[in-house]
Amino acid sequence: MRRLDASQKYPMVLPDGTQVKTVVHLNQVIDHPRIEIGDFSYFGHLEVLDDYAAYLAPYIYPPSKEKLVIGKFCQIAHGVRIITSTANHDTSGFSTFPFANFMMDSSMEMADVVKLMDLPDRKGDTVIGNDVWIGMNAIIMPGVTIGDGAIISAGAVVVKDVAPFTVAGGNPAREVKARFDAETTAALLDIAWWDWPHDLISDNFTAITGADITALRAVRPTN
């Protein structure tokens, strides 16, 4: 069995050597100053894209104020969109129409353009933890934090923070259930297997995907 390789653009390779090009490691196909992505987080979209950043997070730009942070080992399904704070309209006045966006001219400098993005009710960074599974066609709204190990159901619209190891679904998304009891959740957050050396993860993936916390603790690195 092959070992995990974070440097691969196409991490899914069939036994005959065929690369599945609709599954990509996101940090191998996205190079964006406002997007941070951990190793092994992948996007399984049903078509090959020319610009993965523009599809996944279409409203974050190099001069945007916010960041999009995606942890390690996230699993992002077809059609997921992450709406970041720059997409917001100013809601402090009578109209939300962005008149200034359509009235730019040659007298403006880049600083003026950047100022248009700095809205008074800006939501801030969007943060997705480690080992988060986001189902097909889910939408993540601005300023949300999704905790480690959470599962976002297909078609969910996430408008508020999701706790670690929680299943959330619906529109707006609400907690459906906790994946584990509080003691197990605390142990998993402490063990933080996603931060282990890659070879150790490869060697012990059955313990990581199993349901025996004692077995997982037994293979945890000691330093």
C-alpha cells in the first residue's frame, strides 16, 4: 500500500496507476495570499477546474481584509462554496446596493479599492479546523469557525460556529448531534493525530479511523 504524500496534486491513484484528477490536494492547486490550507485537505469536485480558489472561495481577493484558513486532512465535497467577508454588503445605511463598486474610475488608487472592502460589519476570518468533512453543495458563510472533526451535512448553510466533533445540517445549519461523548471528544482534541508525523499517520491509519481511544493513545508519539 502506498504511503501518504502531501506533495501530490492528485492524491487518489488507482491500483493501475490512473490518477483521479477530480480529487486534488488543495494546497497543491491554490496559491493565494489570503488562503491558508493544511496538508492532505482535498476537494473532490466532479469536474476539473482551472482555478480552484476562485470556485471554492470566490469572494476573497489578494487585498481582502479577511483570511480563509483550512486545517489538515479536511474532506470537501463537490459543489461546496465558502463565502468570505469581502462578499458582504454594507448594511449600515438605507440601501445595501454597492454603488461605489460600479462607479470606479481612473482617479482611484488601489488603496481606494481596498477601502471599499472594509465594511463596518465585516465578519472577519473564516476558519475550518482539521479532519472536517463538508458535504456536497454545503455553503459556509462569512466569519464562521468550524471545529476539528466536525461534519457538515450536504446542502447545509453554515451561518454560525460549529463545535468540534459535531454534526451540523440544515438551513441555517444547526447541531444535529455530537459525534462522541465529551470525554472522547476531549481526548481526540488532545491527541490531535493530524499533527503527527506523516509516516506515523500512514502506519496507524486503522487506529485513527477506528473507534478505540485506547488503541489510538497507544500509538501516539511520546515526544
